[in-house]
Amino acid sequence: MWEYTGKVKDHFLNPRNVGVVEDADGIGEVGSLACGDALKLSFKLGPDKTIEEAKFQTFGCASAIASSSVLTEMLKGMSLEEAAKVSNEDIAQALGGLPKEKMHCSVMGRDALEKAISHYHGQEAKKVDGEIVCECFGVTDKEIHRVVKEHNLSSIEDVTNYVKAGGGCEKCHGKIQEILDSYKGDVKPKPTFMTNIKKIQLIQETLEREIRPTLKQDGGDIELVDVDGDKVFVRLQGRCSTCQVSQVTLKDYVEAKLRELVTPTLVVEEV
């Protein structure tokens, strides 16, 4: 469904440094199984105070595993000062790039590294800094401000791709848009009027042209069942119907693509 580089595929299929470092000097854990991604990063310093060993345990998608794997390789031989400067974009670049929908995986690696370094220095885990905006994934307004500013994000979809905020119940979309507007300095444009017939036509065309060919490459398929206002009801078929991560495919790919190419207010549901 997404185009992965050869390096991403290599680190996913042949992950390096899987496990936990014994007598680790630094340990950092981020994410949770509840939201689908979790990472534990541990490292040990050598006699010269550079990182001699780094390992990871990740529960997540191919991009999460690949990002964690390449990060452990990058860290070897670095001082803690050098490691502290590693950004999520450095991780993504080391993989030859990541799909924008998967950039949050590199952010997770960066956050785990920050926690591991803090653990080494004997610093307590940071308390929640700021106001929780996204209850589904526990993302604060300060975290959203950070990624919007660092990466010049311009849409709710961009924010979701980086920190997952807005990817659940969507109740926080209004607050996220306010944060985006505070950087853009403009008013959110009024949605362009679209008749139901035109909307259904565009949804069907997007499914046929953009989505179905990608799903078929992995042995899956999708059928449009009905459209009720902004709700799009579909039926997953083939391998997609039995895949354990079908809901991820539905939201992170099908819904995201329809919002991008049809209208940003669509919600996709499986029947």
C-alpha cells in the first residue's frame, strides 16, 4: 500500500540488534500496545563513553521495526551528546526516506532515545507537558506545536502522520486546526460545495484508480457499499478481510487517500 525503500525492507526483514541490552546504562520506552506501536530502546556505553551496544524491542508495523533497527545501528560509536542530536528526520533519511503516513515511526524512535538518555542521567520521566489535545493517543498541544513548527506542517493529516493525533475519534480536529492556523496566520477555507452524486462518483473513481490496484498487489480488495453524507461504507475482500491490521489499512490508507483526493471530511467504515 505504501512505497518502501530497499533499506526499509531490509531492516524490516532482517532487523539488527533485536533484544534488550544486559546491564543497560540507558532504557527508554514509548508508545503502548493499545495504540498499536510500542518501542523499548536500551544502550550500554563502552570504556570511552561512547555507545558500544544498542538494542530494541518493537511492536508495530514494518516502518516501526525498520526505524528502530536503523536507529540502533546509527547510535553505535556515538557519544551521548551526539546521540541527543539525532532527529526523527535523520532516522528517516538513514532508511532512504519513509512514506509521510509513517513518519510517526521515526518520531517514536527519537522519543525513545530521549528517554533512554534521560534514564542514563538519572532524570525522572517527564510529566505530561501541556494540555492533552488527542485523548486517543495522549498527545499534548506542545507536542503538536513542536512537530508543526519543526516540519512546517499544514494539515491535520500531516499532524496525524507525525504524532498520530487526530487519527482516532477525530474530536480533536478542531483544536489541531487552531494550532495549525496559529502558524499559518490564515482562516480555514470554507469547504467547496459538492453534490452527493459528484461525491459518490469521485469516491468510486478514487477507489478504482488509486486504492484497489494497491490492495490487489497484496492479495486484497475493497468494495464500495454505500455513502451516507460523509460516511463511506466499504467491504474489505481477499486477504484484507482477514488481515489483523485491516483497521489500520482502512484508516491510515483508504480513509486518508479519500480525504486527500475527494474531501477532508470523509469517514470510512467497514461493513
